[in-house]
Amino acid sequence: MKFLTSALLALLLPMAASAELVEVNKKDVDVKTLLVPGKDNIVVFHNKPTYLSHQLYSRLGDFSKKHPDVPIFVVDVPGASSPLVKRYALRAFPAVQIYDKDGVLTQQGPSAYKSVLQMLDGK
């Protein structure tokens, strides 16, 4: 399982080098410390590699190459007992949160996921 997560992250590493897409592989992280001040930030939490998450990450990578001014953080959640699950009220993966330029959480859950998909579709 850890190999699959590492393999998925390895697919994303080339994208991170050229754009604002950053993978975070820690057992516990305070998302607020990741955010880039003065910019809208997208945080995506993932647990296990799935077809859905792979499609989303691929599209986020493409988006970040075209829009490097939008920081995107992909946070690996090691399991259901992770402190991240409780702290950020994660119920399903991939889970998306959107923060505004002031670092205020503006959307999370299904509405944030839908907003990100619309953004990726150029709407």
C-alpha cells in the first residue's frame, strides 16, 4: 500500500518541480503552515490511490502548469486513525479544501470538490 502511495506521488513529482503543486507526506501537518499568503490555496487530502484520485491529481498537475500562481497542496493521510482525519473533518477521499488570500477556509467537502472540478473545466 505504501508503495502505491509513493508511486502515485512519484507521478506528481515532475509537476511539482515546474509549478505550485506540492506533495506533503507527513503523519501530521498544520495546513495553515503550508498556505501561501496573498493567494487562494487549494488543499487536497488523499488516502489510498484510486482511479478517481489519479484523475484528479493528473488534472491538478495540468492546471498548476498553466496557473502556477495557484498553490495546490496534496496531503497524504496515512490512515483513518491519522490526526488529520479528525482535525480537518475528513469523511471521504480525495477531500478538498479551498482557502482565500487571507488563509481563511472558504470551502470544504463536496462543494469544494465541485468548485475545483469547475475550475479545472475552465468554468
